[in-house]
Amino acid sequence: MSIGNSPSDAPSDAPASIGHVLTQARRAAGLTIEQLSAATRVRTPIVRAIEQDDFSRCGGDVYARGHIRSLARAVGVDPAPLIARYDAEHGGRPAPTPVAPVYETERFRPEPRRPNWTAAMIAAIVAVIGFVGFTLISGGKGGHRPAEQTTAQAKATGRPQPPPAAAPSTPSPAEPSRSALAAVPADKVTVKLVTDKGKSWVAVSGDNGKSLFEGLMNPGDSRTFTDDKRISLVVGNGGAVRMFVNGKDLGPAGGDGQLVRTDFTPGDPQAG
């Protein structure tokens, strides 16, 4: 569908505004503002404000881009040029904040212990002293006698044969301790998103309002985000995105095709 300015709306050499394009497309699709709001789950006052090129009610650039994209798709307009124009008119897209590294299992494995040479030396000295003492005592009693001779003498004298000295037990090696499982820190919020039932547009921002990610997640994609205080999400297709928050599987973000907005803080996401 080709949408442009009418002579009465704007000069022929000036590009149509975002609100004008969306308004014309909505009318061409035969939709009212209320019907468009119901189809996109964007509230009616916000739809009306966007058609008047007023984006102050969107709650920020991330939400404004999401609303523009949802409205454009609903009325059959390519959202990319509109998003590009919005960025050009509002200072451009903010540079994404580097995502904090995901806590991996290897980071929590205990470091290998260094050998304790002092303890080993003491144990060796004790063993040598014990061996020397045992040798002296055995030598004072006639030295070591073969087992057969000792048995024969015991039978001749009628004395019970002393039990053979038990071999020193070899301490079994300590079982290797299992590596500690990776755990999310209690003082941070960690959100993992996995698309397993389709694709979805996703926008993620941190507590400072800066964008951590915005774009399309295809089937099989997986992304993890960490922030000290809060992570805010906008999911275009809730049924396609599975959420793992602070180590807990919360399941799909919403229903198929549902636009979902939510945020999480440190701690149990299911508490309360």
C-alpha cells in the first residue's frame, strides 16, 4: 500500500509525518482508533496521541518504537522507515549498554588446592621415626622371624600364635567434590529469554532506562540479561518467548500474538 500526503495535509515535497502515515493507513484499512487499539493492545489515548505525532505518552523511546511497530504492522505498513524517522527526529537510537556476563558454572568451581608441603614433611618424619622404633623393638626380641618358623614354634610350645600385624590402611582418596552449580546472585536480577515456539520482537532495558537489547529473536535464540536493580521487557509475541528469571522457569511470557510488558527485580520472581 502506498501512502502519501494529500495536498491539504502537507507540502508535496515534504515527507509525511509518522502520525499522518499511520492515520492514513488506518483509514485505508477501514479501522477505527478503538479497533486498532484492541488489535494491538495499545491503549486508545496512546494511539490517538501517536497519530498526532505526540509520543510523550509512550513512556520512553523503547516503548514508542514498540508502539509504532505494532500499529504499522496492524495497518499493513512497513515499520522500518517509520522507526528510522522516529530515531532521526528524537536524537537517534541510544547505544546499547554492554550486557553483564552470564554467571557460568566454571566461575564457581573451587580453585585447586596447593599441596601442603609442611604437612607432608611432618608426616614423612613421623613415618621414619615410627619405622626406626619398630625396627629397634623387633631387633631386641630376636629380629624378624619368618611366618612359618613362628607358626611351628607356636605349635611346639602350645602358645597361641599372635595375629599378623595388620597392613597399614591406605587412606582412600577423597571423592572429588562436585563443582558448585552456577547460581544467580541474590543482589542482582537475571533474565534469560528463549524463543522455542516461533519468533518475536523483544525490547529489554535496564534500571537506568538504557536499552540492553531491541530486535527480533528467531526460533532457537537465547539471550541473558543482568542488572543490579531492574530489567524491563516488551515482548511482541508472548507465546513464543519463554522466561527464566533469577533461576526460575516462568514459562511463556504470554499468549500467542500477545504484546507483553513486564519488569523484574532481584529475588524470587514468584514471591507474592
